[in-house]
Amino acid sequence: MGEWPPLIAHPKLEVLESKPRENFTQHRIRLQIAADQTADGYLLIPDGKPPFPAVFVPYYDPETSAGLNPKQALRDFAYQLTKRGFVSLSIGSPGGDARKPVLLADAKCQPLSYLGYIAANAHHALASLPEVDARHIGIVGHSYGGKWAMFGSCLCDQYACAVWSDPGIVFDEARISVNYWEPWYLGLDPKITRKPGLITSESPRTGVYKTLVEQGRDLQELHALMAPRPFLVSGGSEDFPARWMALNHAIAVNHLLGHDDRVAMTNRAAHPPTEESNTQIYAFFEHWLK
């Protein structure tokens, strides 16, 4: 998927505005996500005595994760977890548009791998905060954020655990929302820009995605990198019960390492999160990070 730029050990985190909110303090922040690149977002710190466990919550925009978008109330993972005693860090798509990722010139990698790089720097930012217990940092995201969380947690082994909400945990060219072949994920090709949508003869595979498929590879090889760290697939329309087939590989790798309780999956009928699926997500983090 290409080589990352050098990681940032202590990313700059600038507080732009602070105000109390319910049982926590809301900080609007600007985070250094690469050497010459920043992203605005929110850092929520609960009241009480630190250090606290923490979560990184990537999504299209940081407002949804921080509970500031009432139209997306069930995608407010950062807000809900902070109310439960977690520090949370939320940022959105680099450059502001998920379909037009802004990669630095020295990023010789696919956009989805670059999101993994940003997640690694976000972990370093959280771990540098005096309010955070650096041993207990997780990551969670939904849909596009779920893909980001999956690649971030698998490619940065410092995350203690992860939740991936309906990202599409395997390649599936029959489902348009699984879309790893798109140029903003793994299909970036400097010579060809395919028409977005399902793969057809007029709009074929491109980029690294084409190579991975031709080599017979799939994402269960990525999942294996989580072992022995625990992860939960909060499955919906894209990650239905039959996806357990792919998770058997991660279960086997964990078993080899002496663990039989590190791979979990829940299921709901539709893509959006529900009250039940979110309750399961929060219980997962309370178990593994508290």
C-alpha cells in the first residue's frame, strides 16, 4: 500500500477554544496530523481525576463525533464515551473532503493507508496528554470512519483495542458501499481516474486494489495484525453475519497466541448505528480500557 512519511512522536495540538459542557470540558483544537498538515477537531476531557482512558474517533467531520450534529445523533461516539469517563479526540477528513484526500508530497502510499498514518499520529497526540493513560487508548469509527479505524488500528499496534462499525471487513465487489477500489481508498492511480461506482469493464480496478485482488489478497490479512489486541466489528448491512467467515482467520491467529476472547462481532439489519449497537460498543470499551 506504500510507504508512510516519518511518524510524529509529539504532534502539536493547539487549543483554539475551551468551554465546560455537561460533565466534561470541550476543547476545539487544531492537530498536527503530518509534518506540514493540520486538521481541526475536538478534544473532550471528562471531569474528575486523571489519567483517563482515551479514544480516537475519526469521521467525515469532527462535529458529528463530538455530539454537535443533531442530525447524526447515533454517530456521536466521542461525546457518549467522554460522558462515560473517556478522553476523546475527533477529527475529520484531511482536506475536508473524503473523496479528495490531501496527501503530502512525501506520502508514497494509498489514501486509506495515509489515514492509518494519521491515526498513528493521533495516538501519539493522545498519549502525550497528561490527562490520558497512554496504555489504554482505543479507536472507533463508523462507515468511512470504520475503514479509517480498521486500517489505523491494524497498522498502528499501539492502539490497545478497536471498534469498526460496518466498514466492510472484506473486499466485496457486489456491494457499492464496500468500495475499497475507489481512488480515495486503495484505487489511487496517477495514470487513471476511474468513474466512481461498481467495477465494470468501462470502470475497471485500478491502483493497489487491482494488484491486491490479482494476488488473491483480502482484508483478513490486515485483521491478523490486531492480534492479540481485542477488536469488535459492529456489523450492519455491509458486515452481516456471514462475515464471521473472514473473522475465523483472526480468531485462529489469536488462538495461536493463547487468546480466545479477542474477536467480537455484533449485527444489526441496516448500516446506521442503533441504540443497541452503540450500547455494545461502549460496553466493549469499558471492558477493555477500564
